[in-house]
Amino acid sequence: SPVVTALADMSRGLALSNQAARDVASRRVERSIGESFGVALALMRGPPLGPEETFRIQVLLASATVCFSEGLVLQVTFGRAVARRFTGVWKKLASSPFLLVSPRTSVPALLASISAVEQGIGSIRAFLTAAAQAVGATLGDVGTRLE
């Protein structure tokens, strides 16, 4: 069944070594969506990541909700909860503005987005857009499909 296959793929991603997981996350090695999702989960629970890698991993996790039509249900149901889960690491990163691009503008935008998520009014797209600004990146196509 597709669900069993997806869960098996995620398990394989979770089981990869830290370096192999980083290679998958940076797209140096191609894996299935399920394995990539497992890798992202493994990296998020591991040692702290830098801002760029944190952003890339969080976009990878959020993109799982827009890769399939079934993912749209996940996005509506879990989008804000996922965004809340992402905010903790960004609060810590915002307290070290020298790690971020254009901290005079990106940190206030990031903190405002974190506050909106914590109040239950911010979307995952708005939050990741602020995180993208903080690392000098863009959300790309995923951003147009996130709620």
C-alpha cells in the first residue's frame, strides 16, 4: 500500500547517518520524498543547525504538504501547528542576529512572524517567507503552494 511504502521510506531516511542525511537535505543525493522527509525529521531532532540549513530543512518538511493532493489536507490540518514547531529554533537564531542576512530588517520581520504564529494567526507561508528573508533566500515554487 502507498501508506506502508511512504512510512518505510521515512524510516529509511530517519536511519541514515548524519552526513548521509545532510547530503540528502542539500540535494547532493536524490532520495524519494518519503526518505527526504525522514531525513529532515532526523536533522531537526539532531544537533542545532545553522540558519540556512534550518531554513532548507523546514522548507523540505513543509513541502511534503504540497507534493500530493493528500498533502493539502495535512496543510490545512497541521500547517499552523508545524509553523509553531518551527518557531523555537528561529527565536534562538534571532537572538544571534550576526548569523542572519540584513538583521536590521530581517530580525524584526522574523520576530513579528513568530509572534503571529504563536498567536494562531500566522501562516506557515508567511513564517517561512520571513525565515527566507533572514537567510537571504526565497521560498520558490513551494511558497506559492503553501497556505
